[in-house]
Amino acid sequence: MKKIIFCTALVISFVFVSFKKNDSGVTLKEVNVKAPFEMPAIKIPDFSNCKEFSITDFGAVAGDLNKTSDAISKAIAKASKSGGGTVVIPEGEWLTKKIHFKSNVNLHLKKGAVLLFSENPKDYLPAVRSTWEGYECYNYSPLIYAYQCKNIAITGEGELKAQMDVWKQWFARPKAHMESLKRLYYLASYNKPMKERQMVNDTANFRPQFIQFNRCENILMEGVKITNSPFWTIHPFLSKDVVLRNLNVYAHGHNNDGVDPEMSQNVLIENCVFDQGDDAIAIKSGSNQDAWRLNTPSKNIVMRNCIVKNGHQLVAIGSELSGGIENVFIDNCTVVDGAKLNHLLFIKTNERRGGYVKNIHMTNITSGKIDEGILGIETDVLYQWRNLVPTIEKRLTPIQNVYLENVKATNVKFISRILAQKELPVENVFLKNVTAQNVQGEKSIHENVKNFSAQN
């Protein structure tokens, strides 16, 4: 019989170590994280010795959209050109258009500062290289966008806020929008070049992410509050070395996940509060042929000491997981009683995704009532895509090595529900001390699972 090993009583800590000064003058520090897998040190920037650049010195005027937007852009350019600096948003409400980062810049919001983002879609043009549900395309710029940047940060005690009157009208998915989705699906499926994937038109209405780090390295977000989002809230895409700490995220709307690490590696999410209209954390790695081409897994992702007030799942894996997902550790998190939640951990894929999922650990979780159950794994989740477009190439997703320990909830329909294909069963799922005060139905609902164990 295969020996089952649980990682109990892990001592998890982080240590800041001065690493080096790069040629920009920004100090890099290492965050060391203990996990039940080999976790590289995460390198993040430290701007404590860098010059500050207040946006008011560059012409920002509260309530003036154009002047404030121009001032932020000029301050970012100056800070980056200076070899590294902190762009300061003073106390008060500042109306702005999109913000585009450059390397070696910290956007710092003072206590009482609010960056209020325009709701006019034209303020997020020209289109930039972005993504939509796992496919690369040109779309409206994220409200805050960083492309191929190094050593960047968003810090402080202020607030980033999206106005939603226009974006929420785009939550609906009418026929014209779905036709654009179909077009992007075929463009990506047949590896058409990015220049052909222009998804900004009068009817596509692909909402932008609030914050996207696209192909970036050494990223820190700390302390700020984020309110509302057109789409995914924080989206590290093809990025490395990311720390998200002490954030308060509130976004109730369609697809309003809290954090979506996608094809990203060495990520720490800690001491955050999530109040979401969708998943608190959704770990992804692209869709279908697009992700097979990029061939970059999401790996080494740790979420700990977080509070979830609402969301579809505490952590979702997929369904966009075609690049593979491995080495995920969720520890010491709480879902408040009264939260609206479907699962604590939900792994979802379908016959088009391919990729893989392995080495997923969840420990020391406390939750109130859950509408579905603690662990869900399903391999036939297609949502609107089921009848929208055909399967062009079938690739199943191997899922194995899933560990849950010391997880408790009050009221659930099931402890675990695993629905897999006969052709490729889910393998090696181990539960230890995973309990609920009240289970409404069967504790375990399983189809096509090999080597499952539950111990109390």
C-alpha cells in the first residue's frame, strides 16, 4: 500500500534579507517561504532609499481628469528615468485615466488618498497586449497596467477605486459579445498572430482587468484597498516573484475574482481580506492551444493568513489551466460565517484544456456554511463554451496529489465530490481531519478516482 505522508505542523515564516542593489539603485529583498515543496526565495523591490515624486509637483489637480492623468504619467517616467523612485498620491480623491507602469517605480498612496478611475472605455485606449479568459489578445488597457517591467510596487494606505456605471452594463453577454468570444477562440486555436486578435470594437465589450502585471518580475503590492473591478481584480500574467500583502479587496460583479495568478511563478498572497463576486483566488495557466504554445505553468504559489468574506471559492484552480498548475499551498485561512461560498477548493477543467494539476496542499482552514462542499474536482466544466464552439483538439487533464488537512466547516452538502473521466481518473487525493458539523448528503461523491483516503 502506498504510504500517505501529511505535512503537519509546518512552521511558516518569511524573512527579509537584503539581496543586492541592481543597476537601477532599487534594493531587492528576498522573502523566504516554507512550504511542503521546494519554494524559491521571492525577490521583491525595496524603495525606502529612493526619491519621492509627488504628483502635485507634476501638475495634478483634484477633480481634473486630464491634468491628474498627465501628472501621474510624467511622475512615473521621471521616477523610472531617475533609476528608481516612489510616485506619491497625496491625501484626497484623484480622478484618473489608465496608469501604465515603468520599471523601478513604486506607486504609493498616502492615507486618505483615493485614485478614482474613469469609467469611460475610451480612456483605456489604445488597446494593449492583454488577455481574455486565458487567450491573449489586444484589448482595452487594464486600469493599472505593467508590461515587461521589473521592480515595481503599489503600496500605502490609500484606495484604488473603479467607477462601475458603464462596466456593469457590460456584465451582460449578448449575442454580439459571444460572437467576439467565438472569433477569439478560433484565432487562438489556430495560432493566429497577435496583430489579428484586435478585440476592441463597438460590440465585443471585453472588460479590462483592474490591475495586470504582464510579463513582469519582482512585484510588491502592500497595504492598499481595492474597491470594484470591471473584470479580474489583480492579474499577474507570465510574471515571476510576486508578493501581495495586507490588501483589502472588494469587488462584487461578474468575473470579479480577487487574484488570478496565470502562468506565474513564485507568488505569495498573505494577510489579505477578500470580498468577491467570484473566486477569492483563481489560479490559472491559459486556455488550450494558446497556453500549449506559451508552455509556462503556474507554480510555487502560497496563500496564507487570509480572510474571505464572500466568493465562489476560497481557491479555484482552472478552468483555464492548459499550461499546467503545480505546487500550491493554502494555509491558515478563514471564511467568515455567513459568507456566500461554493467550495473551499475547486479544481475544474474540461476535455479541451490539457495541462495538468499536481501537488496541491490545503491546511488549517476554518469556514462557516458552504453551499456545495469542501473539495470539488470536476473534469467537464465548460460553462458557456459547451454549445458556443466545438472542441478542436481533445486533451484531458491529469490531476494528482491533492492533500487537505485540518479543514473544517459548519454546514456542507458533501466533504468531497470528484467527478472525473474513465479514461483519466483523478489520482492520489488524501484528506486528514477534514470535517463538517453537518453534512446534508453523502460525504464522498466520487467517479473515477484512484487512491483516495480520508482519515479523521
